[in-house]
Amino acid sequence: MIPKRLTLSTALAVLVSSSLPGGCSTDASPWVRPRRLGDEGRGAAASLLEPRELRVEYGGCATVRLLEDHRLECIYRPGDPLRLWVTHEPSQRPAFAMEGAGAWSMGAPYVLPEELGQGYRLELTEAGLGAVTVTLPERPAWRLQLRAVTELTEAELEALAEPRRRFEALEETLARPDLEVVPQIRALLHEMVERGQVWSAIQSETATAYHLTWRGGRPDLAQELLDELRQSLEERVPSLDRTFPFGHAVLSTFLGHTKRRRGPLTGAAHEYRRASRLVRRTDSPIHTLDALAPYALVLAELGYFEAAAYWSVEVRALATKHARPYSLAEVLAMVAKVSLRLREARQVYDDPAPGLAEVERIYGPGGPLEEYQEPFDALLSRAEHALFQGDPRSAQQQLEKMSALWLTVDMKARVQEVRLRALILQGASPKKLEEALVRLRSHAEGAVDPEIRWKAALLEGWVYETLGQMDDAYRAYVTAEGLLDRLLPMAAMGLPGDYSAARHGESTTRLVAMLTEQGRIDESICVIRRSRARIGQMALLHHHFAREPHQALLAPIEAYAEALRAYEGILQGSVELAQPEYERAHILALESQQRLEQRTFEALSSEPFYRRLPGCDEVSPRQQGELLLILHPQDADLHVFVEDDRGSAHLSSLIGFFSGDDTSEDWQSDLLLHPLDDRLASALRVRVLASGRARTIPVHALPWSSPSATRNEAQEPLIASIPVVYGLDLPGRPSSADRSMVHEALVLVDERAEGAVVEAAEVTTQLQRWGWAVTQSETQEQDPGSLRRALQEVGHFHYAGHAYYADADQSDGIDRDDQKRRWPPYSGGAASAPSHIPLRGKAKLTVSDVFMMKQVPRTVVLMGCATGVFDDRMAYGGFSLAMAFLGSGADMVIASTEEIGGEDASTLGRALYANASKIRDDPGRWMTSALADVRGRGRRVSTLANYRVYVP
């Protein structure tokens, strides 16, 4: 029998009872071009001079309805404030005018550090106000029709109330849940829209989505109804996101809920982001919690750790101040889960203990919800936190509190995983470890969540390693790695399932450590490099399916969702099935998940772009005379491996490398390069294979001198003596060997970037001197389609930009680079640095755009800010423009890892071409020759540390 659970429809209660609420500088220099692309874009560019729409968002209406003349009318309650957010530059001040005789006053304004503009509270004290108008210089005025609720006639009030009464009657049936009433609800929603009852329709639909998603196990049906309502409203109310942004935000919140349950997680993040920004700007704390709390959790699962940590702090403060006990406990448990995901990924996190203690108080003796059951996630999070704190005994005590709970197979598996980890840390007897492992295996075999099988294999290896059974441990770890090969492509494609822990690759770390300790260095290096190839495969798959799912998978995905209907209903505690019915539902869900997994790999194998993970002898083989420097981080330590003509070796384990105070280049050189003096002296080229945090080490710029050098000779950057490149170990890419080098080049320049115009002119001259046919174009002349077509026709591409540029007047508010980082996901780059080329208007060339190209230039130079950042902590988006070009077939890309001063970047961009005679020269020698030229120009060479020569 399933015990009593809390069944308050918090979403419905809220909806019905509440009211609506540097371094990259610019210059504009003239430029004479030899040839141009995209002249047809001049007309479009001129249109940017037209007056821009004034962006105003509003909240605080009791309801909103559509008038016969297609204007929206805000029905306000006298005494309640109308909250307006006006997007404007800090130097501007909007003017407000009110029509009508009613009294009103201006309250204190408010600001949000992440947003452009300001919020204003208009205290509508009396009835009789007819409209509010907002004006800014050189902008069309914005106007909102007003009417007090006390001015509505009895007939108008009844017209608003009658459909709601009918919905509430249907909702009682839906809450059981009984899906037979869905057609009637669909018809009623259509009727509300036809009557112009915009907010009533949104209220009713989101309440329906709540029941279908969280109580009925039908997020697919909830999403269908939400999409239908949004489309129906937009047919009646054009540009709903601008004319009624608050209503649009509430719909986005619930679309986020459905996509969070169904996948892809990136889709959920986009919806939550849109909703969070709008409801925050209109100062609605409860609706902000509904969107921002799951947004923070999804960001943690996707790998956007900095943003997840940032928003979880605000969420906890909001919940403490505004939420009711049930909502407060729910939000605090969710914030704790965010913190634990960050801790799991070894990122900075906020201590979840105070929030979990507050949840325990709310449900404990004397608490406001003591008669109800504490949520499973909160109990499990408390046990996980105890493990992270090194207190396995407390973790076991928390798990004992679950002994009386009814748990699904998946829940049992998650509990058993934490219990087994606690036993290992406690040094339990072999018998206890083996018994716990048998139970975990049993639960994992029947779990619907595919990640649990990986966790079971990982812990099996850990147990056997603890017991000294190394052969068994090796087999278990290899099994776990094989499961990652199958799980992570599913995660990258956005298929249903929780893959957050698998993305961190604990099995890889443990297997490498074990093999290294046993002296099996070649095998350790193989595991590291295959793990890197797996990350590249993940990014490739994600960006191919970021826009739409694979058509062949639509049917099995829907079948999986249908099979989960009864099973997920049980997980929510709202469907009381007898044991035989539950078992049938569980088996059906498990079988459908397995079919989906099989169909995924059948579908992928038929795609020409799909690259299987290579074997050890296929991962970018080392060339004669080449030295491979493998940098593998583990927590705060760094493991250094080397492979050259002499063989392979584990050079050192640098304990605390990433936690020390001294991070100077001299210090790094002493640890990394000087132990390799003899090997470096005989190397023809160095290829750095760095993972995780080790990617930030500028190996090419570290000071080094040959052992044969005299003591008086100053140390030079390593690239002064040896060409250095950075390899990615990308899985099999489109072959470039069978296509000759096309001697046509495209030079793309952003004329607003400091030094870019001079750089482009000099690069063009050099290329023409070598016999290249060069086309120059400005970013503002190009859109993504025209630029992709141009890139597919050339053999070399040079981008001179050095900056991101984005119009602040975006549909969802400010979109400037520094603020954008708070609001992922974005296309490519690291967790804190998106990667794209800004084009005409608001367009941009993204990582996904590059991956969609059938052919790319063989060599690419990206002299723009952060075009080469890479963050393999991230499951999605952690791929930069440089990696996208390499993944699509380029042989070499030069790109930056940080934001660079425009003049310094421009100098380096010109120096790259000064001493080279052929584009096909050894890629590492581009930077070696540029070093001498930069010095000859009297410029500092430190800029070179922030650029890399990348190869596949």
C-alpha cells in the first residue's frame, strides 16, 4: 500500500490566487576591399536606423483580456501596484502618463544587475484609470489599456467566472487522474480564447499541464496542449511575447516542466530561461521560484556550474521570504540537489546543509507538514551530503529513515548505491560489501533509468579494487566505460533519462588510476584518449540534434513516454496500483527504454556524420618524431604522461597542482617541461593532449631552454624552439586527404573591432602575394546562410573580430556578453564563455551552424575573443567554434582561449602570415614564426599564451 502523500496542487493555488506579476574594443575605420560578398545586405543594414520598438513588460493585473479591436486590456485591482519593466540605457529616463481621473502615484523603482533597464511600481490607488503610456526619446510610445475590476458590470464578471467554474469541475476529475476529460478541457480552452479571456485560458491550461505532468505521468500530452494554446493565442494576439510577456512566461515555465520530464534538457533550459527573465523583471517572486528553481537544477545537470550556483542562491533567498511551507520545502530540496550536483562535479557550491535541515524541520515533529511524508529526494540528498562530508555513518542513518517508505525499483537502486558507497568508505567487511553489491546489481537490472546500470558497474569495480581482486575490478571498470559509450550519445541527443553523474566519468578516473598504479601506461593513455574522443562525439551529436530530434526516433520516444505513464504516476505517488499492475507497468517501461536505446544506435549507424568511438590504435596516431604530452587532472592533482619515439611513461603525479598559490609560468615549466628536457630536445613537434582543468595550461608559452644552451642564455617560450599544437582526439572526421587544397580564401572582418580593419588588409595582401584568390567581407553583410555557403567554397578562412556584439533590445531582454553568461544555454564555448561570430543584425554563426556544413575550409584562423575555449565538464554546448571547424573536417585552427585586447590580437593576426610561405606548412610553425614577427614589431609576446594551434 502506498502511504499518504501531500497532494496540494501548489501550481494551481499559485496561479488562481495570485495576481500577475572590455578588452575587445571597437573602432570604425575606412577599409578598401579588393572584392566583396553580400552587397545585397546593405538595404537590411540600413533598416537598423529605423526607430526601435520600446520594450515594456508588465505584471500586477488581476486578469488580462482581448478587446474587440485586438488590444489587450489589463483589469487591475485598486490598491495593487502595476509593475512595469522598461528596457533602456542607464542614462535614459522614461516618462509615464496616465489617462483617466483615478488617483495613482509612482513607487520606488527597482533594478536587476543582470538586466538592462529598470522596474517601476505604479500604485493604482483608485478606479477610473483608462490607460498608461510610457515614452522614451526617439522611440514609439508604449500604451496599455486599463480598467478597474470594480468597474466591470455584473454581466462582464459572470462572463469571466462562468468558464472558470466549468474548468474547476473538470479539474476535479483530471486530478484523480482521469484523462477522459481532456477533450472537454481542450474545447473549453478554445472557447476562452475565442471570448478573449487570455489570462483565464493560460491559468486553466497551466493547471491542466500540472496535473498531466506531475500527477498523471503524461508530460507529452501536457506539452501538446501547451503548444496548442500558445499557437491559438498568437493567432489572436500577434507577438504574444511582447504584448503579454507575463502570460507568455507562465506558459514557458510549464513547457519547461514537460521538457524536463521528456527531454531534451536543453529545451527545458531554454523555456525556463525565457520564463525566469520575464517574471523576475515584473517582480513576481512566486512565479520566479516556479521557473528559476528548476532552471538552476537543469543548468547543474547540463554542466553550466557557475550559472547554476549563482541562481540557486537567489532561489533560496526568495523561497525563504515568500514561499508557503510545502513550496519552501520543495524549493530548498531542489536547491540542495543543485549544490550536490555541483559538488559531484567538483565545482564551487553553496552548503546545502542549512536548507536540508529546514526541510527536515518542516516535516518533523511540530512542523507545519508533520503529518505528511518528507520527499524522497530530500532524504536521499541528506545522505549524499553526509558522504561528501566524509561521514558515511550519518549517511547510513539517513538511509535507515527510508526503510518504511514505498520505493520503486529505481528509487531502491539509488538508495543502494549511496549505501554501498558508505560501506566502502567505512571499510566494511568483504561479506557486507559483496552482499550490498548483489542487491545493487539486482535493482540495477530492473531500473528504468539507464544511468543506474553504469553506476552499478562503477561501484562493482570499486568494490573489487577495495578487496584486491584487480582482474575483476578491471573488467567491471571496462564494462562501465562501455556503458558510457552507449549512455552519453543518448544524453547528447536529448533522449529521456538522467545522465548527470555519468557525464563526469568517474569510471574513467578510477580505471586510469588503477592501470597507472599497475604500470600499464599504454592502457592508461588509451583510456584517457578514448574518453576525450567520447566527449567530442557527444558534442557532435548534440549539435546535430539541437534543432530537431532524429525522425527515426520519434516513434520509440513516444512509445517510451507512453510506457512511463503508469510507472511515473507511481513515482509521483498519485496512482495507487496493486502490486501486479505496478509490476506490469514497470516491465513495460523497462522494455520500452531498452528498445529506445537499441533503436538509437541503429538510427545513428545509418547517418553519414556518425563517428564510432575509435580503438586505441586509431585515436590520432602519433607521428615519427612527435612527442605527445598527456595532461590528465584528477581533483586538484595532475597526472602527466608522455609518449614519443622512446616509448610511453607516466612522468609524474603532481599532487595539489591546481590548489597551489604559485601558478606562474616558471613554476609550471619546472614541473612540466624540465623533467622532459632530453625528450624535448629530440622532438620535432609537441602535441599537447590536455583534459579538464589542464586545458588552461599554456604549454607552448612556458619558458624552456635546450639542455645544450649556455647558462647565460635566457629561457624562451617553448614554441621558439619546438612547434607546439593542441590535439583534441576527435573521433573519425570527414577525410581531407582525398580533396586538394583550394587556393581561395575568405577574410571576414568586424569593422567595429579595434585593429581588425588593418589586420584584414595586411592578411589579404599577404595571401594575394602567395597566389591566393581572396574575398573580403564584413560581418554586417553576412547572415548565417550566406556565410556558410561562402565557407564551403574556400580552402582558408581568416576571421578578424575580437569581440561579441549583440543588440540589447532582444526579445528576452539584454543579450550582452557579460550578462549572457548568467543565462545559458548558449551555442558552444565554455560554461562561462559562449562562442560565436556575430553577423548582420542579431544573427550569428554558431557552433551548430558549423557542424551543419558539408565542407569547411582546411585551415582556419579565428582572431576573435574566446573562439577556442573548451569546457569538457559540460554535457551540452561545451564545444567552441575552433573545435566545430575541426570536427567538420578542418586540418588546423588557430583560436583564442580568452578575451584579448584588440590591438594585441590584431598584431598577432598579421604576424601569423608574415613569415609563412605556404598555408599547408606544419601547423605548429605558424605560431613559431609569428613569435619572431611580433617581437620585430615591438609588441609584447605574452598575447601568444592566449592562443592555441588546434589539430584534430
